[in-house]
Amino acid sequence: MKQIAKLALMALLAVTAGPSQGQTPEAKADLALLETRAAGDPLMGQVWVQLRSETSARSGQSVLRIVETLSGIRQTRDGALPLSYRLQGQVQAAAIRAQTVAEILRSDLNGDWQVSREELVASLSHANRGGGGEAATAFLLGDADQNSLLTTEEIKASAEAMLPVLSGRRGMDVGARLFDLDDDGILTQSEYDRVIAALQR
């Protein structure tokens, strides 16, 4: 009888103690999901490899701190979560486009929503004019028909072409996409916590 009670107690302790490695089955499943997501996208793969190597190399440091440092994503205490990263990306892209178009149109001296080579040269040579790099780059890249006139359509195309160069948000975007386990465009606190648990040793 004592033997049966002892075995029952040991079985109960094994069930309540959970996995010996400190990671729940859910965390292991989330780890596998993260690895699958990272394998399907080169940018997410780069972030994932860096995260895994940093968390392995610095086992004494908090996984949370490493994730925050590498991804730029902060917890709710800083007001960053939930993060609608797709919408945020669209808003930031629109702001960059608007700024680029405004910079180009600073060389539209006669107000016809086009920039001629003469207007560009005159505006860039003006003594009090600062910057102008975007306008010059847009002109060089955007004058598709090479008629020395940047039309409204060419200005729009130039702003779109320059967007990837001027956008500096890659780390946060990629980390948010990787951590968004249900891929709905919103990184929630729950998903963030699941990533942290999956990365725990």
C-alpha cells in the first residue's frame, strides 16, 4: 500500500512540475512556429538568427532585454504594445513620401508642379538654401524621358523609388512581423510574452 501511495505521489509531482528543461509544451510549439516563420523570410531569418545567438551567448542576461535591444520593441509599460505595425508602416511611408515630394517641389519655382533642370540648378545654387539632395537625386533618377523636366508623374514615381532608401525602420518592422504569431498585422502583449517564453532556456 505504501508503495502505491509513493508511486501516486511521484506521478502527481511529475505532472505538476512540468518539463524538466523549464519550457512548457506551448513554449516549445511557439519556438517551432517562430523557426518556421523565420525560415520563410530572409529578413525575419536574419533577426531570428541574431536573437538565437544573442540569447545563447548571453544566458545570464534577461531574454526580455535582448529582445528589446535587437528588435526595438518595448513592452506595454512604454506604450508600444499592442503595436499595429502594418498601419504604423503605412503612416511612416506616407510621411516620408510627403517629405520627399515637398523637398522636390521646393525647386518648383514657377508653381506648375513640375521641376525643370533650370529651376533645380537655380534653387540649389541659392545662397540660403539648405539641403536639396532629395531634389537632385529625384531629378537624376526620375527624369524617365530625359527631357530635362520632372513632371508630376515623374515626381510621384521618384518619391516612391526613394522610399526604401529613406526608410530606416527595418529592425522594428521585421521583429514585429516575426513575433506576430497569428500574422494579423498587430503585435499584442500576449504574442510578445509567448516569444519571450519560447526564447527562455
